[in-house]
Amino acid sequence: MNWDQIEGNWKQFVGEARGKWADLTDNDLEAARGSREKFEGMLQARFGAAKEAVRAEVDEFLRSWNTVQK
């Protein structure tokens, strides 16, 4: 699943993302509004992780979420 599809299914994605990253608030997720850059930036800020680590974690989450969606 590519990020364009995530933007189109943002509400579904948010529900799943809350399970993975429970520390993100509704306001955080609303502020991202489908933007991968904003979403990853929030993860970096919230968890103090490096950009590359966050990108890899999001990619892995998308692969697993894509499997569930099929």
C-alpha cells in the first residue's frame, strides 16, 4: 500500500496507528491529516527516534497493515 492510499483511508489508518503508537493523541493524528512527513515528524518528536528509524518503522507497519487489508 502506498501513502496515497493511506491518505484516502486516513480514518482507518488512524485506528490502526493508535494501536501501534498509543502515545499519539487525537490532535497529533488530526494535525498529520494524511501527511507522511508530518506523521513521521510526530513520531520522531514523541519517541525521540532518528528519522531513518521512524521511516523504517512506518514502512514495516504499512507492510503489515497492507497484509491485513487484503
